[in-house]
Amino acid sequence: MRHEIVRREELAPGYKLFVIRSPVIARKIQPGQFVMVRVHEKGERIPMTVSDFDREAGTITMVVHEVGKTSRMLASLKEGDTILDLLGPLGKPSEIKKYGNVVAICRQGTAGALYSIVRALKRAGNRVTVIMGAKSRDYLIFEERMRRLCDEVVVATDDGSAGMKGYAVAALREYLKHNHVDYILAIGPTKMMKTVGRIAREHGIKATASLGAIMLDGTGMCGACRVTVAGSTKFACVDGPEFDATEVDFDELQRRQEFFKEEERLAFELYEEGT
Ligand SMILES: Cc1cc2nc3c(=O)[nH]c(=O)nc-3n(C[C@H](O)[C@H](O)[C@H](O)COP(=O)(O)OP(=O)(O)OC[C@H]3O[C@@H](n4cnc5c(N)ncnc54)[C@H](O)[C@@H]3O)c2cc1C
Ligand code: FES
């Protein structure tokens, strides 16, 4: 079944928001889950987190970062275009409960993936602070939406054009000097989540990271999304994507994410050349 794009918004250079008609997924999706998207018959499936959903309108929202061939094809679609198929909801929902003081940390477009989780954590009675990192002010995605949703937003930019100058993890370290935190949720680059895991371990705080493992089928059949957590093999698509950030082997995850770099580069070049 084809899925119509009902709204498309440019959030920042290389980042697009899509609202897509998909009543079945909209009815069932829970915060933290994702879908596998296939743009056309010959295309690969790629995982995308459902950032938001409207059960009554039958729509889901995704924030797409253009990094390679398929994400760029997806991002090039316009309002009224359709997506060939969406498979989901997939993955385990986020564990939503009352933790107390929660910090959710992200970088640029991954703020989209945090959005419905932050809302659910707020509704569960938590005090939620969102720490947002970005290259510069122009890449602060969902800042206003997050300010409306949570108790506090802390901004860190690499060039100092907004908030603190530096990375989000430095802002987290600073925040922990002055605040008691019960739970940290990280969605972002692997390096960032690895540092969050280390910080959480040092402070004895429960922490979760949503892993961007390479996925092919998204249903536990192919093994592409294999990750090691607390010494055991897990499949990010069915056992995750969220795992205890203090227990993930992030170095292995990073190596596996780079496994197809050459093929991805070639596919992108051919796409750019229009072949
Ligand atoms: C559970 C999950 C949720 C995600 N949610 C979002 C989201 O909401 N928005 C968003 O923009 N991106 C999201 N991603 C990442 C997104 O799936 C990849 O950026 C996309 O697959 C890249 O494909 P490409 O052809 O454009 O780029 P490619 O050139 O193929 O790859 C570029 C990089 O993306 C990663 N990647 C490539 N293929 C896959 C794959 N099949 N699965 C996972 N990562 C891959 C690799 O690290 C690679 O180096 C998510 C990934 C996972 C695992
Ligand atoms: S993507 Fe195939 S097992 Fe997870």
C-alpha cells in the first residue's frame, strides 16, 4: 500500500520533516519504535524512527537526514508524492515510567527521534531536560518544539553560535555538576552515545542509547543489526533499538556501521550521476 506525503518541511540544510498518511502504523506505533521505508521497487529498505504520530488523523512524522542514496531519494519527495511501502511498527517501545529527573540528549536531527519519547516521559510525571547539540544555530532541530514540551532545554553548538560552545556531552557533564539525574536517554552519533555511556557509568546513573545499527530486514531474520550488549549478542531491530548505554560495545557498533562504506559511496555517486 502506498503512503501519501501530506506535509514536507525543511528543518535545516539536509534535514526534512515528513508527515505521512499511514493509518495502520499510526494506530499501533509507540514512542521509540521505527519503520522500514522503501521508496521504490528497486530500492533498499532503510530504518526511520517515527518521531510523532496522530492516531486520529492516521499520520506519522519522520525527520530524515540526507546522508546517502536512499535518504536523499526519500528527502527529494514532495507533498502529494507517495512512498512505496512502510513496514512497522518495529522494535521495542521505549521504557516509559516515572524515573524522576530525566535528561534526554541528542544531536541535530536525532531530536526528531526523541520527540514522542520526551512527550511520553513528561506525561509519566518526569521532570525532563533536553540537551541538544548541533554544528551551529542553523542545525538546532526541534528546539522550539522541545521547549514547549519539556521543563528545560540546554543548547550546545560546536561553533558557539547558540548556547554553550562545545559538544552536547560537555553540556551533560556540566549539567551533572549542578543537578541530580535519575535517567539519561541518548539518541545520536555513536561516539556521543559511547561518551554518554561512560559518563552514566561514572555517575552510577541508569542510561539508555538508541542504536543506529545497519538494518536490512528489520525483523530479526538477517543478523545485519547484530550488537554486543553486556557480552551477549542482540539484534537491534527486535531486542532494541534501545539498550543499556553502559553495557553496549560501541567500538564494535562503529566498526559495523562502517562495513559498507565503499558500497554506499559508490551507490551515492551513481545516484548523483543519475544512473
Ligand atoms: C532504528 C534506527 C532508526 C533510525 N532513524 C532515523 C531517523 O529517524 N532519521 C534518519 O535520518 N535516519 C535514521 N536512521 C539512520 C538511517 O536509517 C540511515 O541514515 C540510512 O539507512 C542511510 O541510508 P542511505 O542509503 O541514505 O545512506 P548510505 O550511504 O547507505 O549510508 C550512510 C550511513 O548510514 C548508515 N546506514 C546505511 N544503511 C543503513 C541501514 N540499512 N540501517 C541503518 N543504518 C544504515 C551507515 O552508518 C552508513 O555509513 C535510523 C537508523 C536506525 C537503525
Ligand atoms: S535487521 Fe536483520 S536481524 Fe535486525
